[in-house]
Amino acid sequence: MAASSSSSPRSGLLYYAGCEEYPHQPHFLEACFLCQKPLGNNADIFMYRGNTPFCSKECRQEQMEFDEAKEKSWNMRSLRKSDSNKSSSNKAVRSGTVAVA
């Protein structure tokens, strides 16, 4: 961790100047979420799901399709799990003696 004293009236205090262990984290609007192309320079930024920036409609669409496919696979897995739980819970095993008169 890097700290240095300041030249303010509170010169006894230290200020946080970053940490060498963790490199600079870019602002979320500095690069496209998908292709990492730099954003800005008065270019349009295409947003998705709140605060996810993209450089183009194509990058945003690709991410949307990826998310959609991932959600479908999760839904299919959860359906398979619930079906297997239902089928195994519906199987009743009776044990005991049966007498026929």
C-alpha cells in the first residue's frame, strides 16, 4: 500500500495513493464489456442490463444472445432436476405381508 504525507494543514495525516498489488481498475465506461475496445471520443455507448457498456449494437446483441442461451440452459437443468425429483418421489415402495382369503 502506498501512502504519503500531504502538505495540507493536516500534514500529520496520510492519504491513500493506491496499492501496488492491485493495478488500476478502469472506470466501467472506459471499454466495451465484450471486446474491450476503448469507449468515448463522442461515440455512442450501448448499454445493457443497467451498467454494462458496449461499443456497438453488434457487441451488445452478442452478449444478449449469450445471456439468453445461458439462461435457457439453466432453466433446462432446473427442469430436469425438478422432473427427476418428482419421478423419484412418486415411486412408492410397499413392504409387508399380503394375505388373500
